[in-house]
Amino acid sequence: MKPTILLYDSGMGGLTVYDEVRKALPNAHYLYCFDNACFPYSEKSESVLNHRALSIVQKIAEKYPLDLVVVACNTASTVVLPALRQAFSFPIVGTVPAIKPAAEISETKTIGLLATKGTIVRQYVLDLIDKYAKNCVVEKIGTTDLVEIVEEKQQTGIVDLARLKAVVEPWIDNKDLDTVILGCTHFPLVKTELQELLPQVKFFVDSGCAIAKRVKNLLSEQIICSESDKKPQANLAFCTAKTENFFAREKVMQKWGFISLMELNCK
Ligand code: DGL
């Protein structure tokens, strides 16, 4: 059997991680859940994030034989990994801001962490900065607006550039800033717009490739076993609330390679 991989996020951001994992493992069976009932995660409490994580993975694991779960969200990953690892025996891979690679690649040693309001204040992230970026000036922007801007772009194709500019305004005149960490999985989806607003930034780094490598390593045994299995298994998408834009969302998910969108009943 091909390995079945579940990725989940509050919205469409986790698709940037899915994209990298799918490039590394094109034949795996993918399930993607976006927790739109609880979107955005940015300012949600740790107990809400833990509850949603356990509930989503439990519901899907009841129906599908999961081999691995990717928490395709920085905001959730900085909180929920211990609870998920305690509750389930399959590997759980988290997404955390790429602070170490950013500190290494920066020439000016001035880096910016662009993430949600929750992520920038989490102890997990402060410890990473302390461990890997002690020699750098680390500027931080915590934003919920940018998550909403990207979600809207995914659904309508429109980007509110004035709102986006207001988010990164504090960095526009910072000539030393040469590296920005896209510390939310939504943000690679507006990388081009960010590049235009911050032309002094040479490097935008995210965690997608590193996660894909980790997933491939963890599943190497199943991949070898599944090489002869040519049976196609349809990739499926799930949401946690059936809103009026359901069919538009299903179309978006179909473009990303999922055959259908279903509602997952999570309390
Ligand atoms: N995409 C998520 C992250 O990486 C969550 C964004 C949100 O819902 O606030 O942080």
C-alpha cells in the first residue's frame, strides 16, 4: 500500500507544505484538512489549538489508515506536537519557523520573522531564536491580517495590496534587513508581493523543503514496499464547516489535485 499522509492547517496555507511533500513523494496518498470552522488560528488559545488538533486527527484516523501526519501550520505546531505524539503512534511532523537556516544565510545578520500573532510570542520560537540566532538582530512582525489576505487571494485571486503594505510597513525602510522568515505556511503564497514591497530582502525562507525531506526519511520503508503498487488512490480534502463558498473552495482544492471536498464533523 502507498503511505497515507494527512496534512492539516486552519486554511489554505498548508498547501504550500503539501506542494513540497508531493514533489518529494508524488505517489503517496494525500488527505488535506483545513479547519475553517476555527480560522484563523493566529490568536487562538493553546487549549483551543490542542483540542482542534486532537479532534481533527482522531476523526480522520477513524476512517483512513494514517501513516504520518504533518501539522502544516506554524501556529499549531508550536503548541500541539506533544499532545498529538502522546495520543497517536504514527509519526507527527511539525512546521516551525526556519530560524536556523535564516540566521545562517543572512549576510547582514539582520533577519525578520513574519508570522502570526501567536507564533511570534511562543516560548518554542523564542527558544529557537536563542539557540540559533543569537548573533543576529531579529525583527518580528506578528499578523493576523496577512493570513486573511492570503486566504482571500486563494479564493478570489485578489490581493489587497494596501492592507499587505500596512503589515510590512515597519520593515520598508530597514536597509539592513536581508532575510525574511516566512513563519506561517500561508505566506509563501504572497512571496512575489512581499518581494516587491521589500526589495532589499535577498532571501525569503520557509520550512517546506525541510519538511518534505523529513517526511521522505520517515516513510522510506513504506515507499520501498509500495513501489510495485500502481493502484491510484484519490487525494481527498476536508473542511470543518460547510460555508456558502463551499463549491468555490472545492474548485480550489481540485486545482491542487484533490478530487473532492468533504465536511468533517469536528466538535
Ligand atoms: N497557516 C498557519 C500558520 O502557519 C495558520 C494561520 C492562521 O490561521 O492564523 O501559522
